Amino acid sequence: MLGLFKGVEKYVRPKPTPVPRPDNFVFKLHYKVTFSILMVATILVSTYDYIDSSGSAIQCLFDKGTGIPNPVVNRYCWIMSTFTLPKHFKGTEGEDFLHYGVGAHREEDERVYHAYYQWVPIVLTLQAIAFYAPHWIWKQLEGGRLTKIVCGLDQKINDDGDRTQKVTQLSDYMAALMKEGKSMDHKIWAMKFFFCECLNWVNVLLQIFLTDKFLGGEFSKYGTEALNFPYENPEDRVDPMSRVFPRMTKCIFYKY
């Protein structure tokens, strides 16, 4: 299973010969840490063989005497989506329920469908690409200018003469740049970096908004509900994890 993570290892492990990085710590959090976490999550939710011996994303419990193969029901319910019943989150007087949101129901009962499960790997992949995109754009716009300006001064130089020569070259370049009034090139370079930082900020806001839409409006309030859950009345509280990400749901399979 460890071999599955080889694809993201190069993004996490520091390079043996570091090069000047024309970005900052927050920038790295986006295209290194967040990108790696999303890719690992994508791998985990896509490789059911390593997580479950059945190799299936869903396992249906039904009467085996119907003669229907188990994989057929599993695939049907996975594709058509499953649902939970809000009336069984806390229990309804006079009715028994098997699990949070699962129990007997009538046609008029409210149902909450969970159709997003099968799209989670694709959404996580798109999110990972979105967090890496500003870094890729910045690499194209930056063009290796910082590496050329540093001129190897970020590495250890044992020869005093060589070090003095490189420092002199850098100081002469900066002095000539200011004297000739060409500092606008570097200002434009800085504006490009600021633009890419704004892309990171906009991307985070969009991810919060889109994730909330993807989860049916539950993401924006999930954190506060999870924090308040331990302090609520044990008889009335509803676990937000079991409501938003249920481990057991219902599915209707019609047989003719």
C-alpha cells in the first residue's frame, strides 16, 4: 500500500540541492502541503481493495433469498445514490430505527439523498489541481529570474575570490538597474507574484463555497456543529458526522 503514495512523495520531500524559491511559506502551504493532502485523500478513497476486503465502495444488506447477486445491488445503489431519513436522526415516538437516519419509512417522509459519494475522488482531484495551478502559473511567469539574479550566492562558496566576484557582479547589476531606470521590469515581476498570491486567496474562497454546495450546504456549518456536539444533551444531539457523512443509508431496489 505504501507504493500508492510514491506519486506525491516528490512534492513533500525537500530537494537534495535546493534552488532559490521565488515564493513564500504561505505559497508553499498551497502547492505543497494542501496539494499533497488532497492527492493522498484521492488515493485513499479510490483504492477500496486496500481498505475493504470486498473491493466495493458500498455493501448492501438485503434478503439473500431474493436470488439477486450481491454485486448487482451494490452497483445499483452506488449509481442511483442512497438516502437517509431525518426523522430517524433523533428517533420518532412509536417507531424503531436501526441506525442514525435508517429505519422504516413512508412515501411522504422527508429524505436526504447522498449522491456526492461517487463524485468525491473526482472533486478531490480537481481541488488538488486548483491548489497547484497558481504555483505552475507563477513558474511560467517568473522564468527563473531569481535564480539568475542570485548567481549562485545561495550555495556555499569556499573560494574567497569567487565569492567576492559574484557579490560584485550582483551589486553592479543592481546599481546599473537603478541608474538606468529599468527597475520597472522588477516591479512588473513583483506584480505578477502578487497576482498569483491573489489567485491562491481566491482559490481558497472558491473551494469553501463549492465544497459547501457539493455537500448540500452542510460544510459551512459543519465545524461549529462538531464543536458544539459534545456539550449538547446526549438524548437530543445528532452527530454531525453521521448526518453529513453517514456510514449506513437506505436504497430502494425494485424487482419485477
